[in-house]
Amino acid sequence: MNIAYWIVAGLLALFYLYAGTLKVIRTRDRLRPMMAWVDRVPLPAVRALGAVETLGATGLVLPPLTGVAPALAPAAALGFVLLQTGAMAVHLTGEDRRIALNIALAATAAVTAWLATGPLTH
């Protein structure tokens, strides 16, 4: 399960690190082609969401890697499940009904949380 965790958590962390960094540094105009919802959310909230995503990505990797507070890894994964649940609500209440990526990310985060409850060694 250790190898499975690192594969799934590593891919999830890379995705959220990338997406979160974009939300933190890009302008609304540069985010719009990828994220149609950015016009409905205040820019400070988009930036905060990006910061949460980058911190969550760090929480998936650093605690089990260092052995310091490894319980943060499943908490970060569950946080991503909640984040994607909220993202689906935002998509479904707007004009954008495409939530396949959100469902896949929520499922991946749920699997990561489950794998993180097993023994993680570095």
C-alpha cells in the first residue's frame, strides 16, 4: 500500500500544486480559458483557493515523507474531497455543467485518504 499511496498521492499533489500555483499567480483573464467559473468568484477567493490547494499538496507529501505529523496526510486528502464537492456545487449552479474532472479528483482524493490510513514509511 505504501507504493500505491506514493503514486496516487504524488500525482494528486502535482495536480494541485500546478492548479493552485496558477490560481495564485495568474490574472483572471489568463485563468478564464481553463476555469470558466473565475468570473463568478472574487479574485481574492480564487487566490485563497490556490493557496489552500498548494498547502494541501504539501500536506499529502511532507508529513509522511518526514514522519512529522503523518496524520495530516489523510486530513489533506479528505480536504480535497470536500474541496471538490464544493467545486461541483459551483459548476452545477453556474452555466458550466462539466464535473467529470471534479468527480475523478474527489475519487482520487478519497482513495488517497484511504491509502494514507495504512502504514506510511519513508
